Amino acid sequence: MTEFFNIIAVGLLLGGIYSLVAVGLNLIFGVVRIVNFAQGEFVMLGMYGTFAAQMALGFDPYIAPVIVVPLLFALGCAVYWLLLRPLQGEPMMQVFATFGLLMALENVVLAVTRGVGYSVNSALSQVSIKLGPLQIGLTRVIVLTAATAVAIALGWYLKTSLPGKAIRAIAQDRRAARLMGINVDRMYMISFGIGTALAGLAGCLLAPLYTMSPQIGANFIMPAFAVVVLGGLGSVAGAYAGGIIVGLTEALAGYYLDPALKQAVLFMVFIIVLLVRPQGLFGIAGAEEVGLREEH
Amino acid sequence: MKLTRRTFGGVVAGAVATTSAPSAYAQGTTIKIGAVNPYSGPMAQYGDELSLCFELATEQANAAGGVLGRKLEIVRASATNAQEGIAAVEQLVGRDKVDVLIGTYVSAISNAASEAALNNGKLYWETNALARDLTDRGLPNYARSGPSSNEFAARSVEGAVKIVAAKLNKTAKDLKVWIEHEDSAYGTSVFKEQDRLFKEAGVTYGVGTHSARAIDLTDSILRAKNAAPDVWMSTGYVGDTNLLLRAARDQGFKPPAIILLGVGDTKETLDALGKEYLEGMLLISYARPDVNEAYSPGAAAFLKLYRDKFKREPIAPQGMNAFVGAKILIEAIAKAGGTEYEKVIKAAASFDKPLGTYEAGYGIKFNEKMQNTRAFPVIAQWQNGQVKAVFPDAAAGGVAIVNIPRA
Amino acid sequence: MKNTETPTMLPPGAYIRTLRRELPVTAAVVAAMAALVILFAGDSFSLNILATTFLFAGLATAWNIIGGLGGQFSLGHSVFFATGAIISANLFLVFQLSPWLSLPLVAAVAALLSVAVSWPVFRLRGPFFSIATMALTEVALALAIYFDRFTGGARGLSIPFRLGLENMIFRDRFSYALLMVGYLALTLLVMAIVTRSRLGYSLQAVRDNEDAAMASGIDVLRTKLAGMAISAALTAVGGTLFLMFVRVVDPPTLFSLFDVGVKVAMIALVGGIGTIYGPLLGALFLVPLESYLRAQLGGSVPGGNLIALGVVLMLTALFLRRGIFGAVQSAWHRLRRPAL
């Protein structure tokens, strides 16, 4: 039984990682409706930013978001404005542009670092908490906590603040939102910026868990899409729950079945859920049908 | 000098494209060695390191007057997969007119590139690619100067049976081992041989497979922890190995001995885990440049060459293995009196030098498949933040094994 | 400001040629490509690039049938590509069956497989369909590595070098380049026929407006499945040719999301999606560019060639919205009607 609880804990903590990575993508995919292949690279940039902050300024990884998050917000706004806004209404070209961006970002980091696997260390990274028979690393608890906090904060922001309401309005009906006097382009830019900044935050908090490589972003992107679609487009609660479900599925499959098969099980479950409930667990029915050609 | 069709072609091509290197072609004497390695993607760092060390070997030879009165030159081509490996060979042979080819950090690239080299009638000299199948193909233009995955697997089994079992006062039959490996060709090749050797030795073992791209490997660690092994050994890449070790630390998984194959011996792992945690971890790896000089003559000279040129420490011990390989190739070309693959392979096959002739402790004696049978990795250990060779005894030079069973 | 809410979804070839008038054009294009190969005879570096170019041109043309004509933006075609390669490899290794003879079989198996997996997935539209196909790729890759009996596992399969036309194994790159031109010809022919057939018009109707297509009596699911089956069959044939071209294949390469699945879609997009010759143009632009950048920059700065390629891709997306074919077409129209 201990074993079972232990693996559930592992799954929940992994779910925290997925939620944190997916919550930004949820804004970009759910609101701006861009299949952003480069989202994993934004996480990767967040990690390297954390490393740079530690090297140059001696910042602990958990202080690094102070600089990394604003920088990535600016980067996200710039990417949207210069690369993706001109391609509005050409969703396939947008996909393709984000793919080009992915290649460029990954390889710029490779060229600069020559591919050396960096690690950052925090005072907290070696602490392991004992909870009865369970043992969990503090860094992962922080990630899960942060994921929860971000989900609540973002949900609250979207629900109560004026820009948040505007973002939700656009997500529901872009044309009507424009008629209501919302500056759609600007709100899209802000949403994309927030989505990128959240990826950067994820990068900071994940940096103490991993050894960085320029390619690490690619490991996150597929599960992140699975989480967003599973949870339901544009639903913050959905992305959070989706992350937890994906984390638990992976941990249980890895432990009880075979670690070599966990990816297969994970994506199989994803496809099945998608087929049974195309709108995702928390999505509005029909949302999945407006996509690449929503403007028709 | 006999004017063969190839050299004639080289002269003509040189006359056409002389802007970049006029002197080389004017003399018509440069031996061009094409280096096939990944310079982008996840293996970029190591691919680059290998080619840098090929360059060191050629520079050393050039400083000593070159070979057959000709200077040597390394020409690079990038390949990150089999298909690009073929393209790289076509580029090197077709466009850059190289005489021989050398490589490779990734086995799949070596596999495809060496066949493309054969189609072009060129030698493919392998230094680092590990998969055993590469030499088992019996390609007439192919030889491997360094150890294969089998030698790595054999050393890891030796480490478990000879070193760990002795320290734990157990016989091989009582020893419990957990073999963890990543699921690509590299981890699988090593595992296949470990599987055979452990069965032969009567050791009981469990097996775990993981993907090097996994976001979390705690499940793999929990499975191993349940088996309560005496030795936990892992074959992986840098990222997943560090992730496994971090999960093991978080989960309080403390096997009496840990053996890491191929990786885990670099600064990348030291930075990630810290020297206290790594203390006593065993490593199956190429001999490092700072190994005991009696075991690995010339290692200190290599280290000096490397530091002088690149102003830094070697990234990984793979580099010296590449350096030795290139050196043996150059000797074989010298003995063959040319670069045609039949001649060079014949010359290399005639070498018979005992262990401890070269850097990394290698000798040369190729078997009929042109695998060097006198090239072995060593067993090293993390001791106080440094990697020290501990086995075989000649490499250890009196360094004692510490912290087994792990405190 | 341009009204982005109403994108032009005119069929890219605004004037319609009949099949009878299309086929000579196709033949001329293929002949030009064959001439290109002959022009480079003896230069195996260039021939190798041409062979790769035509292979990917063929794959992108095959993808274009369902992705371009049918508007089903699949990113999972690597599954069919791998199916072809793995089945042919097994038949060759176990039964010494010539790859020529296994071609019809792999085409049939891939068609059936595509129908089986697409049946449920076609319920999804737009990006959801794309993401589901990507997930399928991940599942297939993990299973292929795990169940290694037929795939050789991670170590993959190697085809022994048995020279001969009957084995589709050649020493020279020239023969491979011509082989790939043949494959390109096959895919172009099928594309030309499908475009001018009832199926082709149904696919375009489904692409432009699924609900309207259904309302006008088109069996949407059946149309999509038929388009997917043809596309998958041709892709599997490409997989077999790739196998014999490289002779070393492993699941991570075959099922690669980026090197196969995304790449073929991207080539079609760059060239001109939904057009007959667009994918060929895309391949003629992208594949040599990629090879050139790798040869020029690959050895110096780590990843330098891919940085350049990424930038080129972004610029292409920004400035060639309708692909090379679209750009050429509008230039042509401007030239013919300067008054406009």
C-alpha cells in the first residue's frame, strides 16, 4: 500500500511539472489559437536564463524569475508582433513559423553553450522531505505548489480583471469581441506574452530538477499539448487537472507496467479521451471544432 | 609520384578552386581526412570534441614532418542521422576530395556513412562508435581502433563481480544486480552483452529500460529500489543519468554500489549532483588524460597539447580515445604507403603492439573483423570530486577503492 | 488594414485544366527533373542531394493529397513511412523478397492501417486532428521500440549490400536519383488524377467547408478516408525506397516527428499547399538549401546551419504566404496583365 501511495505522490508531483508547463501553452493555444511548437523552447530559455542569472549575479534559481519572467514576456510580445501577427488568418503558416523559431532558438543556445549540460543548484535542491513512509524532493513540491498558485492566480486574473475579461471574450468569439471595442491584436500580444512568461517561469522552477540541454524543450512539447487538449482549450482549471491526470497516468504506467511503455500509454489515453470527449475534460462542447479554419 | 586518376582529378579540381587553400593543392601533397560527426543536435558537444582531437593528432603528426612526406588535414562534415551520414560522405568525397574518412560519435551514423564510403572506395576508420554490429558486418574498408559496446559491458560485469562482490564479501551467485539502460541503440547494445555475461556468471539481476527523453524517471528508481540490488548499474546519456541519480537521492535509494557506463564522469554530472553524493560511484569509461602515465604513455603530452590549443580542460575522455584512433590511422597510412583502403587495412592488420603502447592504455591487434582487441575502457571512481582510475591495477597505480558499500 | 477575417480560400489553381491537358505537363515536369539528374551525372555529392530532394518531393506530394487537397493537416505521416520501410525490410531479410515486389503489399497495408487509425481520429478537426496525429506518432514509436521482433528495436534493421537492380541496391547515386524521380512521377501522376476526379473535388469541398460539403451530399468521412488511404499508400512506398536508399533504418529515424512528419507537411506548405507541383517546388527549395547549409556551416559553428535554416523558414512563412507556387503564379498573372 505504501508503494501505491508513493507512486501516487510521484504522479502528483510530475503532474505539477506538466501543469506548470502547460498553463502558458493553454493561453497561447486556447486563446490566440496558435499551435506553438516553440513553447518548449521558451521553457528551455527560462532554464538557461536561470543559469545565466546564477552565473552572472549569483541568484538562487528561485529568485531568477524576477528577471527571467519579464524578459520572456517581452520576447513573447515581440515574437507575436513580428512573426505571428502578420500571419493571422494563415494558421498553417503560423505553425510553420513557430517551427522555424524552434530551430533557431534551440540552435542559438547550442552555438552559445556548445551543448555543455549545465545544472543550477539551489540551497533547497538537496532537501528531501519524509512524510511517513513517503519521501519526496522539496524542489518538486515547490513546482507543484507553484503550478497550483499560478493556476489560481491566472484563473482569478481572467475572471476579474478587465484585460482578463477581454481575453476570455476573444477566446469565445473574436469577431464579437472586436465589435465590443476590444483591441484584439493587442490582447493577443499580451496573451502570447503571458503564455511565454509562464513558460519562462516554468523553466526557472524546473531548472534545479534537470541538467539543461538545448534540446530539452522538445521533451516537454508533446506532453504539454496533450495536457492542454485533455484539459480543454482555454480552461485554466482544465490545464491544471489535465497536467495532474497526465502525471498520474505516466507514473502509474511506468511503475506498474514498464517505464519503457509509459509514453505509449500516456498518448494512448490521450487519444482515447480526445475521441470520447473531443472538447476536453473541462472544455465547452464544440470548442474543438473551431480551429485552424475558425474564421470561416 | 605516380600520377593516378585520383591525384590528377585533385590537381584539376585544385586548379579550379584554389581560392581557399592555394598552397595545399599547388604541392598536391595534402592527405585529407574527412571527419564525420554530429555537430548539432544532442550529441553536438561530443561530436565536436572528437573532431577537435582528430585535429590534434594530425597537427602532432604534421609537426613531426607529416606522413609519406605529405601534410595531413582534417575536413569536417556534419551528420546527425544515418541519412545525413551518407550525405556527409558524398560531400567529403565528392566535393572536398578527401582521401580517407574517420568518425564517429553515433553508431547509426557510422553504419550508414561507412557503407557510403565503401561505395566511393574509401577507408572508413572508426574510433568511438560503440555498437558491436559495426565491425561484425565485416566491411572491407572498415576498422575500429577503440573498444566496442562489448568491452564496456564486460568491464561493468567485472566491476560488479570482481570489485563490488569482493568488497561486500559476496560470491557472484549471491550478488543481486539491477541493470538500467536507456532504450536507444547504445543502451540496448550494452545491455545485450551484459545480459549474456551475467547469465554466464550466474548473477541474478533485474532490468529496467527507460527513454532518455523522459520528463521523470522516479518510477524507474522505485522499481529498482524494490529489487534492493547490491549493485545498480546504468547505461544512458548525460541528461537521463543525472535525472536518475537525482531521483535516487530524492527517494533515498542507496544501493551499496553504483556503476555508471560511458557517462557520469564529466563536470556535467559533478555540477548536477555534487561531489559528496558522487563519492565512490564507479564509472566505466575510457582512460582519462590524467591517468597513470605508465599505463597510458603519452597521456600527459596529449593533455598539454589539448590545453595549449584550446585553453581548457578536455570535455570528456572520449576525446583521447579519438586522438589515439587517429594516431593509429596515421601510422597505418605511413606503413601502407598510401591511402587506398585495401592497403591501409592490410597495414593495420599487420600491427601487433602490446597493451600500454598508446594513450588510454591501448595496444593494437586487430581481429579478422578489424576490431582492435587491445583497447579497453577502465573502471574509475569519483573520489573527492575527481575521477580516479581504479581498475585494472596498472591504470590505478596504487589508488585505492573508496566508499563501497556506499555510506 | 486588411480584413484578416475573410482569408481567400480560392482553389490555388484558379483556372482548371482537364486531366487530359494536365498529363503532358506532368510528363514534362518529370522529364525536366530526370534531365536535371542527367546533368549532374558523375557528381555523386549533388546526385545524393537530388535523390533526397525527389524522395521528399514525392513524400510531400503524397501528403498533399490529404493535407493539401483534403485540408487534413496530418503530422503523423511518419507512421506510414515507417510501415513501408519496416515491412519491406522484413520481407527482404526473411524471405529475400525483392523490394519491388513488396511495394504493392506495403502500399496496401499502409492504406488499411491508415483507414483503421484515421477512422476515429477524423472526428477531430483542425489543430486537434494535427495534435492527435502527433500523439499517434509517439505511441507508434514507443511500441516499435518495445516490440522489437520486427523493427529490430532501437538498433534498427540493416539491409545487406546485395548489389542489383532486382534488389533495388545500387552502388552509384545516379541510379538512386533516377529511382526517386520515378517515385516523384508516380506521386505526381496520382495527385494529378485525384485532383481531377470526383474524389479530388469532394476533398476540396470538405477542406473548404465541411458542413457545406455534407449538406451537398458528400460522405465526408468516406472522402477523408479515401484521401488518407491513397496518401498513406504512397507514403509507405516512399518508406520502402528510403530503406533501400539508406539501408540502415531504426524506429527513431523512421517515426521521427520532425524529420519526417513535420518536414513533409512543411515542404508542401513552402511549395504551395493543395497544388500539384507545389510540393516539388518546396522540396527543390528546402532540401538542397538544408544540404547546402549543412555542408557550408555544419562543421564550423555548432548548430549554425540550423539557425540559418530556422531563420529562412520564418522569412518564408512571412513573405511567401501562398508558397513558392503561389508567388510564381501571382508574378505570372501580374506579368500577363500589367494593367491590373
